Amino acid sequence: MVTTTISLNKDLMPVSREQDVVVFRNRVKEYAVKIKMGLVNQTKLITAASELVRNMLRYANGGEVIIEVVSRGRENGIRLTFKDEGPGIPDIALALKDGYSTGKSLGLGLPGTKRLVNEFDLKSEVGKGTRVTILKWANG
């Protein structure tokens, strides 16, 4: 489901090395606190964001993330868009299955991330890159 939202505030962060992850996580936390997102939802958002940014570093040698505060009526949320120019994901349906991994992980990253957020959208083209957009509402 795609939600009609209004972007209230936007920030673009390049991510090219491991040190950028800490700065990125802190920025996401600042945004979440600013919209009065509860601690449990902050934790879910930051956990999901950490997984996606690490995937971007691991598989695509980095990329960029757009951090946005969005509004839908009286509800506020954080939308994160991860864009890279990596190898892409050949089979998105397979990549979203629990237990599937192309690396040496448990294969819980993408499906686990999807469960932590309210909205999750993944688009990928082999040889061109991947774009993942997640949204977490402050009260949802």
C-alpha cells in the first residue's frame, strides 16, 4: 500500500564507509525524537535502517539515503530511501524469503526489515542498482 504523504523535512546522506553508519543512525534517531516517536518504534526504525545501510555497504560499496519527515493528516513518520548503484537483486521474491542469503548471514535482513516497518518497497535492476524505501509512523 502506498500512502499519500507530504514531505516536511528532507536530508540526503551519502554512505560510503563503515564510519558513516554511526552518523546515519544518529541522524535517524534525531529525526525520530523530533517527531516524538516512541522508543519502541525508534528501535524498530533504527534496526531496519541499520540492516539496509549495511547491505548497501556490503553489496554495493555504499550509496545514499534520503531521510524524510512525512505527514499524513495528523500522523508523522520517517521515510528512508536507500539508493545504490550496485549489482542489483536478480530475484526480489526470493530475497524477501526468510533464510535466503547470498552472503554468509542467516538471511533475516530484508524480510526482518520489512516486518519492522509500516511500509516497505524494494525495486532493483540487475547491473543498475537497488532502491529500498521504508516508512515508520511515529504511532504505528
